[in-house]
Amino acid sequence: MSSPIRMTVPALGAFLLAAAALAGCSEDTAETKEIIRPVKVLEIAKADDTRALEYSGYVRARTEMNLGFRVNGKVIARLVDIGERVKPDDVLARVDSTDYGLAVNSAEANLAAAQKQVETTDLARTRAEQLYAKNVAPKSQLEEATLASEQAVSTRDAAISSLQQARNQVGYTELKSDKSGIVTAIAADVGQVVSAGTPVLAVAVDGEKEVQIAVPETDIAQFSPGKMVKVRFWSHDALLLDGKVREVAGSADQQSRTFAVRVSLPEDPRILLGMTATIEATGDNGGGFVSVPLSALAEKNGEQIVWLVDRGAGTVHARVIKISDFTGDGVHVAEGLRQGDLVVAAGTQFMAENMKVKLPGSGQQSASVEGTADGELVR
């Protein structure tokens, strides 16, 4: 049986000193090891003086007529459908004209009676003149006959006007088009009782077309009559036209709080009513906004921040920014960034104050235009 290993006191002391030295070296190595994270960055260029504005709308006729009857009545016929072309004096719809026809008969009878009264009073006036000339009748009798004759003439003239109005009412039972165009809407149909002036049909008048867009109050100052814009159409990717702002609403819509802007279009047979169009314009940047991608944004203590890279130290630091608005591919920053700043463009969730980072293209903290897949410099 082998005897147990025995260690003398001096040997044991030397062993413990060696173990302590090894443990100290391990701790120093762990403390000096740093994590250097490669980052994708972008360098802030000069702020743009202008920004792109895009708003969608639809093509409409410059002039649209909402047609309605000039008399009350029950609709008995509708002669057109949506999409049909109409020309001046085409009959579009009718209301019942029975009562208006009876009014014409009554007016004609009143005119006949008034005409007989004129003839009767004219004879009386003529006889009074003859008797007065022979000194048989007093002058007062002649004056009376003359006044009666004039009153009868006035009554007859009024009856003529009433007859003409009654005949006009019969004509108003037919709804006619004033101009050539296309029927775009129908608001009343057969059997419906409508009041005078109530819209029954809508007709888009042939001629100039335009695009109507809704612009929020933040951008309405960028649009004024005469401003030139570009117009694209969803149904024709290759169709790009020059448009001109024709009209800007003087007040905002009560519900949407946007302003209606109308853009005139050049004549083109490919443009049809109701097509969807996009208006592209440029606007003042209002102090020079810079753009950063959405992935560069982060939040700290309830504030919007970006992480800036210190080129010399190779570390990142949080910078509070003020956002102006959001765009299709990022955000406009109004305050907090200046030309030459190096911003972390992705991976902001891994950043911490004074964290060491590796800029693209080098193992050291130097930036170059071309970078690696994980660390790319974007200008």
C-alpha cells in the first residue's frame, strides 16, 4: 500500500503563492478585454434647402354641373345612365307635368277674360268721348271710362305674363343639359319626389381636366396659384405630365382640416375622369432639415436621440434631436445634427454611452468610404 503524499511547509507556501499569481493574471486579462462592436454609420451632409412633397388625388373635370329641376314634382322618367355622353338640350329626366298643364289652361282662360274686359272698357271709353264731344255727358264720365279701360289693359298684360310663366313651368318639368359632357352621378330616380333645385344628375363638362388633392395646413404655404408641379398616374407608370396649381382653397375642410388644391392638366387623351394621380412638388425646407433613416432613431429618458461616433476616441455618445416630420424612407431632423456628424445608422439597440465601436474599413477607429458588410459608411 502506497503511502500518502506529504508536503512540507515551505513547499506548501510556494504552491499557494503560484496559484494566487495565476488567479491574478486571469482577472487582469478579463478586466482588460473590451468589446468593440462594428457599426454601420452615415455622415451628415449639408442640409437640403428643399424637400419633396407628394400628394395623391383624382382626376376631375374643371367644371361639374349639378343639375336639378326648377319646379317641384315626382320624377316619372330618367333617360340617361352614369357614363353616358350628353349634349346641349338633351332631355335627361322628367317630372309629372299634369298640374302645370292645368295651370296653363287656367292662365289661358284668365287671359281670354281679361281680353274681353279690355274690349268692353274700350267701347265704353269711345262712347264717353263721343258724348263728351257733344256736351251730352260730363267730363267726369269720360275720365271714369278712360281709367276703366287702362285698368283692363293692365289686367290683360298681367294675364299674359301669368300664362307665359305657366308655360315655362311646363317646360321646366324636363331636365335638360346645358353643355356637352359625361353623366357622373345620379341622385334621384323614378318615383322620387324632388324639390326645386335639388340635385338630380351630375355632369362633368367636356374640356380641361384637373387633379384635386388635400394638403395639410403644415404644407399649404408651399402651394400657390401658378406653381408648376409634376403629375404621375397609377394606371400609366410612364406617363409624366407638367401641371400647374390653379386654385387653393381659402379655408380648411371642417372635418379633415386639409385644404383643397386643384392642379390643371394639359390635354391628353390618356387621362380619364376618376383616375388616381400623384402630385409631385418641391417645398422650402424651412431652415434646412437633415434626413436620417428610421433605423438610426433611438429613445432615452423619453427623448428622441441618435448615437454619434467620436472619430478620435472611437466611442459613441447619445445626442438629443428634434424631429420635424416623417418621410417615406426616414425622418427629417430639425435640431441636434450638423454637417460632418457621424451617426450610427443601424443597431442602435446595442449602443451604450462611451461604447467602443469599429468603423468600417479598418480594425482601428478610422472611417473610410468603403466598408465591410457589418460596418458600412454611408454618405
